[in-house]
Amino acid sequence: MYKRILVALDASERDDVVLEHIGDLARTSGAAVVLLRVACYDARERDQMQREVSRAERALRHARERLAERFGVEAEEALVHGEPTEVIVAECLSRGCDLVAMATHGHGALYDFLLGSVANQVRHRLDVPVLTVRVPLGKHKQPGGAEES
């Protein structure tokens, strides 16, 4: 079974859907969990950077607490700035993960074919399984109550 699972978070309710899948899997397999949030911001915009880092820290804390409370699973947190596909692949490889889990936004096959998706790019660049959990588009609450569309 899996020994180390990387869970890529996007700081929305989609995170909770992925955590439901990973919580049981990690508990039953005894796998270590790494929660990863890739912060995307323009480094020249200090206010934007601070907002994104704060949002990412809240999402990581929420996810770690949810796994611990609901599934009894401890997790480590990683907050890394960069391009999501590059960071997810690099973190998976450097941390020796044997499974990556992430939500997909449900754009559809045509959108993914034309523009690609982070999940699709990740699965093509890694030799480990990538668990994608489809969550339809719509309004999603960010951890802490704010909404995004």
C-alpha cells in the first residue's frame, strides 16, 4: 500500500472532498501525509503576497486539523511559492511520495484538452499514481468562510 501521500490543496471546499478520500486511506494504510499548498502571487505585489500566504496557511491548518480530528491522521504541512505543476512534481519527488491526491475543477474534457489542467500535467510528469477527485465548478467557500467563484 502507500507509504507517503502528497495532497495538493487549493484553499477551497474542494480540499475537504479530497481529504475525505485520503483520510480513510491514510488511516488504514498507515501512510504519512504531506499537505501541500502552492502559493501563486506576483512577488512585486506585497499585499497580494501577504493575502495569499495567509490564505494558504489557513487552508493548511484547516486540512491538518480535519485529518487529525476526523481520521486520527497526523500530517505535515508544506507551503511553497511557484507554478503549481512544477511545485507539485518537485515536492512529490523530493519527499519520496508514492501517491499524489488532488481535486479537479470539473471543467470538462474540451477545456482540459485545449488549456490543460494541473492534474493532467502532474499525472503525465510523474511515475506515481495521481488520485484526482472531481468537484464540479461553482461557488466554493474558502476555509474561514469567504467565497470564491
